[in-house]
Amino acid sequence: MKHKLSRFAIPYVIWMALFVVIPIILVVVYAFSSASGGFTLENFSRLGTYTVVFTRSFRLALIATLICLLIGYPVSYMMSKEGPRFQRIAMVLIMLPMWMNFLLRTYSWMSILENNGLLNQLFQKIGLIALYNQVFGTDLTFFRMLNTQGAVVLGMVYNYLPFMILPIYSVIVKLDSSLIEAARDLGANTFHVFRRVILPLSLPGVLSGITMVFVPSVSTFAISKMLGGGTEMMLGDLIEQQFLGGAYNPQLGAAISLVMMLIVVACMVVMNRFGEGEEQAVML
Amino acid sequence: MSKELIRLRNLCMAFDDDPVLNNINLYINDKEFLTLLGPSGCGKTTTLRIIGGFTTPTSGDVLFDGVRINDVPPYRRKINTVFQKYALFPHLNVFENIAFGLRMQRRSDSADPAGKKQVRIPESEIQERVMEMLEIISLKGFEHRKPDALSGGQQQRVAIARALVNRPKVLLLDEPLGALDLKLRKDMQIELKRIQQQVGITFIYVTHDQEEALTMSDTIVVMDKGSIQQIGTPEDIYNEPKNAFVADFIGESNIIDGLMVRDNLVQMYGKQFPCLDGGFADNEPVDVVIRPEDIDIVSVEQGQLAGTVTNVTFKGMQYDIIVDFRGFKWLIQTTDHCPVGARIGIKIDPDGIHVMKKSSYSGMFGDYSSFSEEYDELDDASIGSDEEERGDET
């Protein structure tokens, strides 16, 4: 049996080697080489100039992850309380945007947030802008929403929220209902049932939700480019520029990628260590 | 000696118009070990869940100490539950599992004369009470283990301790021994009874295992199809079953169509047997229950009835033999060995005969032909139907 399994695993191993391991090795090799091909640490010493981009990326990704968690957890929790029919419909609604192309979705946000886009037109119609001008003594004809950090965070939340909801929901919905009954039986009111039983037992879902939102958020470049207008450069944009843009410098790009990867891995390790006890508990 | 603690009044329950409980009336005394016994789907667990507050009855009342508690949520009832699959909290160790209920409790502060201030139970008292419980369930030294590092029997005992540490008035147990193996189940039966006597509270126990019920209970409530069939002590239920269902469900019984000739005389197979029952109309059709152990095997000449042995199973303490009496097969337990095919006579003492009124269950139970057929299929074809034919006799 074991032998058979390993034979079936061969294609997977080849795939992993070709498309995961070798690219990582290439990234490492590039990061430590100069344009002429010799070994150098110069790429890393130049990273200092990009500290602003690093902190901005991690800050925005963190904010987006936090917002996703604040929206995603209650949604998952409430969904799991409803009947199976509601759960199915809600699940389809959550997945629906993901059936559309990622770029298309982000483009539509552009036209919603534009200076004379849908939202600003709506605000004009209902007199919100006039009211704002009156209250604050300004003279705006529209709210500037596009090309801000807020728009970038919005784009991240919109695109990655399902990745927060799904893992949390699937953990909560599988919780043994007799555990909740036992807690109620032992004198726990609704709040305590949540605080002492549901929350600790759903932590593994929360952790994987955080991972699945944070990692793509921190490395995104399409969202920041389209909704941030390129003014709010993030790590993804920076790396893209080194490979495809005018600042062509793949060695530097590799170094940035490597450092970003290491920081993300470090974050994940710390977080998983933190949640290890709970994870085992749910593995039962 | 004991006073009434819980009363169920005209309790009805339906899920989606599907009746689960029909008009349950029952009272439960303080410090009583009461068992709800019945096959799966008989409504016993639903009854338990209603008492525990997890299910709201469609109609009828639940009274606790004379007060209606239909709308009281589970955490306000002085009732705790041991769940079927234990439902221990996997993220907490044994100590914290047992302490869970105590940490939830708030009580009036003894230092506050008005008694308005609600305070937590002090940590020292929690420590003391949990340790005391660990002692009762003989699991001292296990307090830092996680539930998944315990055996089924140990988990079971933690679940009991977790409920008892709150000092409830009533402990509800939903088939708590179902997941344990036979040996452990027997030990836990004795253990449970001991714990119940030690803490001196009411246990309401749900099971489909009649032997468990007979071993532990003060009172047994036999249920089927959402109705109570009989309430009584284990002896009552066993010796004086009210109908064919109860007779069949509790222990083994041969249930034979009979005619009550007059008081103390019943007719089966056209023959009259003296018995100790009365109160029926003359010549009323009845069901007659005869327990397999109440039948004496004698020679054909001395017997009140004569039949042919069709099957013998060695059970250790006794033989279970199936005897064909004119097509109706009886189960007889005997220490004598009777070979298959032998003609035997039987004698039944008057106190071995129990007469029941006819009910909707009449004719459904009490014939052991299916039992012997199972064995026939396994047997060699030589013990065929022709031999059984010859067994038919007056």
C-alpha cells in the first residue's frame, strides 16, 4: 500500500520540484549575484532605501487582514447558526465574485470609486457632498477615493474576504453541537459559550484565514496599481518593476522577494506556534 | 420517605408534525435512580432533553419542585447532563473540564449582607471541589491530561465528575455506557450506582439495554412509540409486565395466546393451567407470559405439554433450548442437556404463569421460531422440516 502511494506521488513530486523548489533556488541564487554573475551582498544593502515600501505593504496587509477577520468571523458564525438552505445560498453568494476575473472585479471598483464614478454621483444626488462642504466649509465637487491607501485596503478586503470566511466557517460548522449543549448545561450563558468553547475551538480556522488573507495581500501588485494609482507603491509593485518595468534589475527584485518571503514565513511560524495547542484540540 | 422532585404533565412533542411523545405523565422522586428504557426512537432521549431544557415540548408542563420550568434555560436549571458521547471540551484538560461549571457560577457574596453582589467561586474552593471529584471517580493524578489522552471509561468518569461537581439536584445520563465494551460497562454500572448513593441525588438514566436498567434502577419507565408502557420497580416490570411489548423487551419471554377460564385458571393449547392471576372476565382472551427459566422439563408422561427440541445453544450457565409446541416455538432455559429431536414434557408452576390483557402488541412478540430458523439455516439439512412436522402433537 505504502509503495503504491509513493508511486502515485511521483508526478506531484516532479511538479513541486519544477515549479516550487527550483524557482525558489533561482530566487536565492539571483538575490546573491551581481549583474555580471559574481557573488555579492550588494542587493541586500540596497534594500534599506525601500523600508517605506516594506512597512507600507505590511501595514496595509495587516489592516486588510484585520478588517477581513472583523467581518469574516461574525459572518461565518452567524451563517453556521442558520438552516442548511440559508447556508448553501450564503455560500454561493460568497463564492460568486470569485467566478469573475480578478482584474475585472478590481476594474469595476475603479469605476465605482472614480472622481465622477458611481459613488460620487450617488453622493451628489443625495446631497452628501453639499452637506460635507457646508459642515466643513470646503469646496469639493467630489470625494477623492481612488488612488488612496483606503482604496487599496478596500480592494484587498473585497478580493480576499472569502478566504477568511471559508476556513472559519468550515471549522465552526463542524463543531460538535453537544459541546455547546454541554457548556450551556454547565451554566454558561450565550456569551460564555462563545468565549470559552466556540472561540478557542475555532482558532485553527481563524489562523488559516489570517494566513490566506495576509500572504496574498502583502504581495499584491495589481490591486495597489489599479486602486492605489501607483502612488502608493507596495512590495508587489516594486518587485514587478525590477523584473518587467523600467528599473530592470532582477537581482534586486529577487533579493526583495526573498526578504519578503522570509518575513512572511517568520510571521506564519510565530502564529502557528501560538495556535498549536488549539489546533491539536480540533484535530481530535 | 422521598418526596416528588420532577413531574411531567401531559407532555407532547412533535417534530414537523411527526409525533415523538404522546401525553407523557410521570413523576420522579428525590434521590431516585429512574431509568427510561425503550428501543431507539421510543422518545426516551427526547424526554430527557426536555427535562434538561434542550428541547421545548410542543405541549404539556415540566414541573421542578412544583414550579413550572418549561421556559427556564438549561444553565438556570439545577440539572446537569452526562452526554452520550461525553462531550468533553477537547481544548481543556481534565481539571479545567471538571472546573468548567464552577467557573461559570456566580453566587451571592457572603461578605455582602444585602446578598446582592454576585461573586465568582474562589479559586481555592474550585481546586478543592475538583480534587474531591477526582477522588470520587478515582482519577487523581490525571488532572493535566487532555481528554484525548484518556480511555473511553476514563472520559466517561470525567464527564460524570464534570456534571456532579456543580452539585445538581438531578443528573441526566443519556446512554452513557453505550460506547464502552461489555466488561467496562458492567464495572461502570456498579460504579454509577455507588456514585449515586454516595452523592445522594436523583439520577435519570436513558438506555435501551434492559439488563442495565434492571441492575441499577429504583424505578424503570418502559417506553415505546412515544408512550409510557409501564412504570415500576425492576421486579414489577420483570414479573408483572403489563403487555406483550414489555414482556418481550425485558428479558426473554414466551407469549402465548390464552383464555382466562376464570380467576386462577388459564387455558392454553386447550389445556387448563392453574395460575395466580385474576380480575379478568370469564373466558376473556389473554396473553400469557412464561419466562424461560420458570419452565421445568419432565418426562412426556408427567408433562402438562409435550414438544420436540429443535435447537440447543450452550450458554455457559445453562442451555437455551427451543422447543416446538404445535408450531409455536418456546425458549426454555435449563441446566439439563436435551438433545435436538428429543421429545420432552414441561411443567409450569402457577407462579410461573403471568396473564396480561390483550393489547395492540398482542401476537407481535414471544414466538421464537425466527430464533430457531436462524440456527436452522446454519445447521445441516438433516434436521429438516419433516422432523419438525412430527413434533406437532396434542
